[in-house]
Amino acid sequence: MQYQNEIEALKKANRYRKREVVDNAILDFASNDYLGLAHKKELHEATCATLSKLPLHSSKASFLVNGYHQIHKDFEMALCAANGFEDGVILGSGFNANIALIESLVRRDDELFMDEKYHASGILASKLNGMSVKFFSHNDMKELENLLKSSTAKRKIVAVEGIYSMDGDLVDGTVFEICDTHNAILIVDEAHSSGVVGKKLMGAFDYYNIEIKPNYIKMGTLGKAYGSFGAFILASSHIVEYLVNRAKPIIYATSLSLYDTLLAHNALVYILENAQSLKKEIRARQNIIFEQFGLRVDGLIVPILINDSERAIYIRDELKSLGYAVGAIRPPTVEKAIIRLIARVGNSCDELRYLSLNLAKIRG
């Protein structure tokens, strides 16, 4: 019981967490399956049909040791075509992708500039190797520009999110011009924006109609809107070449499973082919959130401020008893406790309305 005191402290602070097996009888308004593709049986069946025709069903090794298959290459090429980038590489998770990017790109004499609300994986990566890092206030482009102006670093690397995972707001679009002006490499974590915003639902680059340049890097995950598992990094051929030779999560990990890769590829095709109808469904849910809570959301993440961890847990549990799953997000993940509601396309508009009404009653 070496850590019992620490566990008890977490319980007293209402920060204790535990795993709970998913109850599929409860309506899911908690997960990041934004488009409901994790429930699309036709995507699963098409993936299994293709995989069953192959001589193997496992990637078997790392990319650099006989683990790079045509399935991986085809998906990387499809992602590049859909997003306008020169090259790409897929890997095990968004968490690993942030470690891969930040740990490998920020070298001695370089400087990293990171939004203070960047994902925990990026913050962890920023603490590796004694790198120089400066955090700027959330979405504060003036502060970022002043930091870049005063920096004498050899290379300047900026890290932002397309849509922020807890606040649910879009990155300020002026970040692209600022990075161009100051010759900075720009990493955009599109985990929560890819598949949710943009003309083709490809994310923030798509939303702002950005012409892709050599200093831009797009990272996205496959376990959210794509209904699969894994992540991708899109960039110039030069940067991808460097990552393949330097990024530890790419070099030393078994390559992404063939099933997850195929499933994500099928999901990409589905999103592109159904972008207009999906955008209509997304807008309908955004309108319901505005009607019920007075909130304008950029994507499908709805943060309801509760400001009390114990109260947030109570509301979550009350909604669960009524058949709705939502997230009770507490410090240190967020500054103040919130109910994190995901207005998933996988649930009907009526179900979202009923949840919203019940949430309003319980919250008081």
C-alpha cells in the first residue's frame, strides 16, 4: 500500500478516478465519437471483408522493421490528398503523436511556444530534454506575436489546437499569418476539429481555407470523429522524413494495426462523401445547444461550468440514472469543474433536447 496516502488525498479533493465498463444501454453524450462512426456497422464490415482477403491481419513490427504495409501507405496518401499536405505518417495515438512531434522537433537552441490549454500530452512532451518552452495565454495571439518577436531561438515552434478539448473553442485563425511572419513552425493538433469543422470537415486548416506551407504541421487522431484508433501527422516531405528518422514513438513502436488503419481509411472516405449531410447534422445540434443553454459552440464539445467538483460528480451520476452519459471533468484537467457534454451526431436531436432539459433541471 505504498501510495495509499496519495489515493486518500485524491478522494478527499474529489479528484479520484476509476475505470467503469461502458454500459451500452445508456445514451453516449460523453465520448469523442463525434459523428457516430464507431457504430456504423457497414464501415466495420467493409474493413473486415478487405482484411480477410489479405495473407496476414497484424502489422507485426515497427515501420522501419518490416511493419510498413501498403495499407498504411494508401491511407497516408489519402490523408495527404484530402488535406493538401505533401507527406504523412500514421502512428499509435494522439498522445504518442504529440510526444513524437515535440520531443523530436524542439532541439537545442530552439524554442517552443505553446497555448496554455494545449493537451496534456504536449505539456508532458515540453518537459522532456530540458527544452526551452514558453506558454502563452489561451488563444492570445498578441501575446504569442510578442513572444515570437523577442525570441532569438534558432527555430521557433508554435503548438496550438484546432478545437480545444475542454473549452471547445476554435484556434484564432491569425495564428497562421503570425507564424509565417516570424518564420515559425506551426503544429496544429486537430484531434477535436478533424471531422467536425471545415468545408470538407477536415478541420481548422480546412475551416480557415489555409494554403498549406512547408512550416505547417497537422496532427489528428483516428479514435474520435473517425471512429477507429491511432493518429496521423501531416507535413512537408522534409519534416516527415526527419520524424521517421528521429521520433521515438514512430521508430520504436509497432506500426498501427491493419484493422484500425483500414477502418480509419473507410471512415475518411465516408466523411468526404457525406460532408454536406454531416455538416447539416452538426449545425442542427449546435442550434439545439444555443436554444437550451445560450451557448454558441464551434464544434460539438459543450462545456457547462459547474465550478464545484462534488457537484459535477452528482450531476453526472444523476444523468446516468436517467440513461445519459456525460463527462464530469475536474481539476487538474480543467481549472474549474465542468460537465462536458458531447452533442454527438450518433444521438438524435430529440435525445439531445431531452438530455439538455434534464441537465438544466438538475443543475438548477
